[in-house]
Amino acid sequence: MDATTRKLIAEAYDETISEALAQGRSGEIAHREGIVAGAMFLSSMTGIEDAAAIAEVEKLGLTIQ
């Protein structure tokens, strides 16, 4: 995965967790929603299956700041 793709995944993650936290969701739920958002982006860009995309995004080690 190239640096631009990693950056765009991180942005999708950050935007999603911000929205989830603003809606009163827990940090754990917000994190999972962020991972799924990043995976959806990756899947749409590469065509890989959802489970594989989730695994790839989880490898990035994204966390709530």
C-alpha cells in the first residue's frame, strides 16, 4: 500500500471517529466504525474483499488521538 492510500485511509478513519464520538458513541465503537470506513475506502479503491480490507486497515495501527 502506498503512502497516499495510507493517508486517505487515515483521513476516512479520523473523520468517522470524530463523527461517532460527536454522536455520543464510545471510543471502542468509534474505533470500529473508523476501521470499517477505512476498509470500505480501501475495498472500493482496490476491489479486495471486505474482510481482507479490514485486516489491512487494522495493520495500520490507527488509534483515536
